[in-house]
Amino acid sequence: MTIDASSAPGLPVVNQAQEPAWVRGGSASTQKAYSTALAFEEILVQQLSQSLSATSGIAGEGGGEGGSGPGGESDAGSSELSSMLPQALSAGVMGAGGLGMAAQLTQELQGGLSSSLATKAPASTGGTAA
């Protein structure tokens, strides 16, 4: 399922190749839940990268290689760069498929996590029975 940004404002464009197979073959409600969870994940990644940038001290570094120019030109350039860093970081993470939270959230919202774990539990216990 690929969502066109013009048809659903506010939702991210979903690359169908990066969707789990159970989402691609799932119902419309599953696909909508995945898109919503992906939008949440994107907002979370943006907030985390902004927090990382703010606490890293990158925005507070005043001088560059050439020092401060007249009128604070270096400070303006470094603040512009530091404001672009969170955007680039979040775009890179989401462009590579995100953190994987959207799939987990979708399964939890759909109630499929507990049923999928119950069917897979014997295979993942390691073969030791108590």
C-alpha cells in the first residue's frame, strides 16, 4: 500500500517495499493503523533528534574554523546547520524504514501481537520444558 501524500495530508508516504508482508496483504484497517503508527514513529524520531541536537551542544558552539565574522555570520551559519541536523537525521532514519516501532504498534493496536506470540511461543522457548 503506497499512500500518496496529496490524498492523506499529514501521513507519511509509505514505501510498499519496506512494509511488512502482513501489512501489504492485510485489511484496509490494518493498513490504516500501520500508516498512523508510522506517522507517530516519524514524529517521535523528529522529537528525539531535536532533543539530541539541543543537548549535544552543537547549537552552542560559537566559533568555526574561521571564527566569528563581522555581524555574527559564523553564528548564523552554525545555527542554520544545527537546525538542519535533526531534519536530516530523522529523514535518514525514516527513509531507511524507521525504528520498527510502527509494526509493533500496529500489531498491538490490532490485537495481533498476543495471538502471534502465542502461536510462535513453543518454537522460541529453546526446547527446555519445566
